[in-house]
Amino acid sequence: METLAQSVSTIAPTTTPVATIPLVCALAGNGTWLAYVLATVAILLVAWCIGRFARYTSSPGSLYTYATMILPPWLGAATAWSLLLAYVATASSVIGGFYQYANLLLRDATGHATSTVLLALFCAGVSMWIAWRDVKISARLMLWIEAVSVFVIVTVIVLVLARHGSHLDYSQLRLRGVTGSGLRLGLVLALFSFVGFESATTLGSEARNPLKTIPRAVIQSSILGGAFFTLCAYTEVLGFRVVGQDLGASDAPMHVLARVGGAPLLGLLIDIGALVSLFAGTLACITAAARVLMLMAHNGLAHRALGATHARNETPHFAVLVTGIAAVAPVAVLAARGSTGLDVYGWMGSLATYGFIVAYALVCVALPRYLRDHGAARPTARVISLFAFFAMLLALVGNLYPVPEGPYGRLPYIYLVYLAAGLLWFAFASRGQKSPREQI
């Protein structure tokens, strides 16, 4: 249960219908459902590759360990730094979403909002404290809360389809008005709904029977997420067409959808669930990032002190502290400058996507040789890993060209500067030391 909870909490499925699908719809329009179908296929290819790795080894380093065992040391380092950024930036993204929905609920309840910086610090601080103590109990609780939230969303979806879904929405099925560029950019954002599905691998030997439960959790979370997101995408576009509103411009889509379904109270419950889901995502990302940073410290890619574990709790407490501060610091600065939570969610989420796509692609490249070394090489594995790599490559190209306008256009350069700095640190730190691959 805790293993599946780690992946589900990092995906934070409740946040996709309320925050990500409207952004995808603004780009892909009637092709929003198709963007999620294609994203599901791409993620399942990657999940299959990761699951094959996880059958033979369990390590808190997650994808970093998989890449390091096979790829040249500098590519292993690139995977490590990319994955660390991905988890930290995702935590930043969902912290932004947290203070957005916290103030939304506060305004509805009291008519007043509170400091966005204070809310961001509260979300990160509590997450860090739980990750410092013991994530297992909280992970089980968060999974049940997430399950209740998803159940309420599914209830709204069923009500909308029961009232207005007796006839197929041919505008969506025929992709009316959809452009190739819009669908491509929408696909990239749709992929962000899935990122972190592999985070169960960061638990390593902490998971019960890891060689079975971790591959199962990776596959299950991607399948369940894909089915849920695709159904929500189709129904949200349908529901907003019924009321004549623009889904791409809505900041509270489930409120509208709940009214369309004839159960407006459920919209409030979904917003509460989204708030909890965003908190759970923060906790899960800090947990995953800390364990990656811990292994990086063991392998000389970070200060050795970050590889220590707490004497009583057996958690990487110093790594939790560092990753938590790294996650909340940019959010606090952006919030102090007046950025909305949805802006932070979009900016930091897009930055995280670069790290995830690069890490996923490198792991897929490493799989065929890994299976050959374990005597399990099959032609099917080579083909699937190749398809998964090209799927990630196309997603990366779609994210880079055409160059987005505004802040999104600067994100690729931020990622490249960060990665270059990480590789320079690797080159400096690796002099006279064994490579991580040799240590393994």
C-alpha cells in the first residue's frame, strides 16, 4: 500500500482535472482527450522499461541507479541531476498550487485570503517534518484521502455523462479545430500529469518485497492515471461546451462541472481534495528527491553529509532539509513578487518536465544492455525501449520548438545551465575517485 501510495501521491491525480487539463485544453482544444491517450501510451512504454529494471534491483536512487549501472559515468550524472531537479521542481509546482487553492477556499469561507508566502512555507515545512520523521504512515493516509478525492471527481464525471453524455461529442471525436502544433504542445503538458509515476522506485529496500511491489506500483499507477485523466479530459470539454464557457480560461473547472452535473456541493469537496492532494504531492516529491540526493552523496555527486540517515527515524534527514528548502525557496520568492499559484504551478511544472523526460529517455536507452547482462534480453525489450526513447525525444522537441513565449521560453536555458553546473561538479568531484558504476 505504501509503495503504490508513493507513486500515486507524486502524480497527485486530483490536481490534473482541476489544474492541468484546463492548460492542455487551452492548447489542444477538442484534442485534449487524444493528448492524454498519446501521453498514456508514451508513459506506459517508459513504465514497462522501468518495471524491467525494478524486477532485478531495488535502490533509493531510482532511475539514477538504473542509468549508472549501464551508461557512461557522465550520463549517469546527467540522469542524477535531472531527476533531482525534476522532483524538486515538481514539489515547487505543487506548493504553488497549494497556496492557490488554500486561498480559494479561505475566500469562499471567510471572504479573506492570507499571505501566499506563509502558506507556501507552511506546506513545505509540514511536508519536511513528516518526511524527516516517517513517511510510511502518512503515505497510507494520503493514499486514502487521494482515493476519496478521485471518487468524488468520478462521481461528478458520471453525473455529467448521465445528463449530457447520451450522445457522443463528435466535435471532440472528429478533432474539430485541432491543430498539429496545439496537439503537440498539449501532449507535453499532458505528460506532466504523469511525472513522478516512477517515484515508488525511490523507496528501494524500504518497500515490502520491493522486486515485486515496485514494478507493480509503477505499472498500476500509469494505467490508472491514464484512464482517469482521459475520461476527465473528455467530460470536462463536454461539460464546458454545455454551459458555453471556456475550459482553458477557468481557474475552478470542477465547480462548473459539478453544477452541470446537478451537484454543486461536490465542487467544494473536490477543491478540498485538491488541496490535500497538492500537499501529498509536496510530501512525496520531497521524499523522492531526498533519497536521490542521499545516493548522489554516497557516489560523490553531493556533499557526504547528505548521505547520512537519522539515528532513530532512519530517514535521510539532511537531504530532506536541503531538498525541502530548495523546493520552497523559489516559490516563496515568486509568491512575494505577486505571482499566482497557477503561474508557479505552470512554470515550475514545465521546468520539472525537462528533468523527467531526460531521465526517462536515458533509462530507456540503458535497458537493452542491462537485460543482456542479466541473461534476459529479448527482441521485444529492444523494440519497446527504442519506442519509449523516441517518445520522450519527441516530447522534448515539442517542448523546445517552437520556443514558447514569456517565462516559458527561458525555462530551457535554466535547465541547461543547471545541468551544465551539475556536470562540472561531477567532473571536479570524480577526479581520482571510482565512478558510481564501479562502486555498484
